[in-house]
Amino acid sequence: MIRPEPCGVCGSRIRFGKTAIKCCQCQLLLHTKCREQCPSLCTPRPHHHAWPQEGVLADFAPSTPPLVPTLVVQCVTEVEKRGLTETGLYRVPGAEQLVREWKQKLLRAGGALPALSTVTDIHVVCGVLKDFLRGLKEPLVTFSLHPAFLKAADIPDDAASDTALRHVVSKLPPANRDTLAFLMLHLLRVSHSPDCKMDVLNLSRVFGPTLVGYSSANPTPLAIMEDTPRQCKVVARLLSLPPSFWRGFVETEQENLVPV
């Protein structure tokens, strides 16, 4: 090994200088000690089955609605299963190395994801979700609609702001819209958990930069300074919209959101 990578069987990192085994057909990489636990028959996996290392959200979305990437669904499902009693959910960081390893493992797996139940620390799962969203080529609200989201959130009248935000949300690409709706419903459940101690304000501070970002891939220092507090305002306003609005985008095909 020149560059440390996770083992495809046990998930632990194969360290620099160690001997590893790699399948010439499916590219599975594993420790020599994990060879016995490897599936006896290998199924060649064409590269197009794996997800890209980076891209816009639609590159990771399924072909049937709701268009929420499996990685997002599986992370959210795991967090809701065992994370809603954790203080500081999404605020407390997971181990960076494990977050990176699991993100790469999930991206390489494509749609058929390994079980996240083997990740002991739920904060690592939260970190994978945030890192995936941060790593997209453009934020969830998209570069083109970024100014419209900021403008809608700045409207002082709550009812008018809500109406404007609903309108802008409806303009999002379908995958971005469905995924935003799925995440908003999840974050509302987190905010309602007394054990998490993560209210709407706390969650908007965490997810503002991740979901809203800036209007371009290379913002100027002035744009960073001006937009950062407004990012949080957008997420807080989005979380103030009623759950029924968000459910309208995802619950028609809710059964499709069950993780593989």
C-alpha cells in the first residue's frame, strides 16, 4: 500500500507499506488476513455502478422519486435509529479519519451500501452526511438560486418570507428539492429531541454553510463575510416552514426511501 485505504471486508484502514490483496475484476481491496471472509465468487462491477468522487446532487440520485441519494437516506436512517438521544448531534465532530474512510467506502459502493450499523460512533455517521453534502460541486440550493434564497429569507414579514421561500424551493432541480425536503424533515425531528439539545438555531448554524453555501465555487472574501450569517438565516427560515410542505415532496413514494 502506498496510500492508506479501507479494507472492503472489515472496513479498517490498510496502512502504508502493508501488503494487501486486490481483485483484478471487481477491484475489491482487502487485508491479507481478511481473505477468508471475502465472498467466494466475485461479480465484476463496471465503473459506472460506482458513484463519482464528486458531482452535483443529481449525479448521486436514484432514477425513481423521491430523488434522494441512498447515501443520504442511509445516514439519516441510522442517525434517527440511534442518535436522537445524543447531545450535540451534528455539532459534535466524529473522528476525521473514520469520516473520510466511510465516505470513500460508501462512494465506491454506489447504490448497494454497506451497513452503517457497524460504525460505533454515531457522530461519524453525521460527519459522513455533512462531508458528502459539503463535497458536492454546488450546494443543495444551487448557485443560480442562491441569491433568491437569501432575498426570500431577508423579507421581514414572516408570511411573505414563507411564501417566497416556497416559491424558490419549487424552482430547485427535482433531486435537490426532494433531498432538501428529506433533510428538513430529519432536522426538525432532531430539533424536537430534548436529549440532542440542538434547536433550530443550533442546526441552522451547523447546516447553513453546508446547504446554502455561496453563489459561486470561488467566493470573494467580501461575499464570504456578507453571506455567512445569511446562510444560517436561510436554513432557520426553511425549518420554520410546516412539515406538511416538505412531506408533499417525499411521502408520495416514501417506500422507496427504505435503505438497501
